[in-house]
Amino acid sequence: MKTPPAHLQNKRVLLSAAYLPPLQYMSKALINGEIWIEDDENYIKQTYRNRCIIAGPNGKEILTVPVERGSFHKVHIRDVRIDYDVPWQRLHLRALHTAYRSSPFYEYYIEELETIFRKKTRYLLDLDVMLLESLLQTIGIECRIRFTEKYVHEENETSYLDYRERIHPKKNREDPLFRHPVYHQVFDDRHGFLEGLSIIDLLFNEGPDTAQILEKGIVFRTGT
């Protein structure tokens, strides 16, 4: 693992919750071996909190975990409940099968996702964290997950590397600590290489090399 420069070693990496997060998000687990998840914020729609992006036959495809009505306005993320009236688990697994059944490592890792989905976790935050813990273990990244328990305001951000809104599916914001690594993708002959995909895209395609490739995306610059 790369050793961060001295000015980053005491920084807390602050993230929002995320569903099967992108590589940029996962790379933060490699900075100091610890990430902090904001669990006292209000839920925000159309973010990685309840969605991920995969590469399907027709290009990028968004998979969204539906939440119960009423979870759209000033509701704490820890109180957001998943809507199981929509068969989203079956839809997501079908989409993953279509996208990755020909990838080298799909059969090795899909069963764990199926197991977690079958648990029908009530709260979105719990699902996100359960999947994140499973992914970190599968990839072989030793990282402690901690929770803020109290909302981190801007005046306290000096002790944090705040990525709560900097990693966003619709906003391409500069990240001086990350450069997207390139690897083989199932449909790169059709669409070229696609950035911003879920970590499972890398995992299904590269398997045991996932951590090594992810580490290549970390960039430490003096003064960052």
C-alpha cells in the first residue's frame, strides 16, 4: 500500500454512504486504512447513496435501490427504508448477469451479492455498509469503517478529507488524489473504456488483481 505524505496521515477520510460504490470511492479506503461515513446527514436523491453504475451491452447502466415514499425530504440517511414492493434485487441481479456473465470472475463473486440481497435489509444505510464490508474483505483491503454520529459541519472540515459531495454520479469534480486506472472491461470493444463504474465492474473483470489496480489510481502530490 502506498504511504500517504505526512500532511495527509492524520486526516480522516469522510464519505457519504454508497451502494456498490465506484472506484474513486473505494480508493479512499487505501489512504489511511480507515474511512468515516456520515450517518447524520439528510438523504439526498440521485446520488451514489442508493445507486451504482455498471457497464452493460448498451453502455453505462444505472441500478437504483428504491426507497419508501417519504424518504425524500429532510430524512436522516440512517432512517431511510428500502422499498421491497419493487423487486429490485431480482432486477439488479438480472442486470449484473447480462453485463458480466462472460467476465472472468463473475461466478466467483456473484453468490456473495445474492446472499446479501436475500437478507432484505430494512434500512439503506445498513445495506450500503454491509456491501462495503463484504467488498473490502473480498478485495483484501484492511480498512476500519467508522461513523460520524454527529454531522460534520464545514468549520470542522480541516481535520477531514471531505468527499461527501465530491464523489457524485452527475458532478465531475476534481480529485487530486485519484486518477482512474484502466483495465479490461467486457464491452470495451463496443464503448471504449468507461470510467465511474461500480467497483464490481473491476472485481468481475480482474478478480484477485482488484486491489493492485485500485491502488494504481491513488495519486499523492506534495501539498495536496
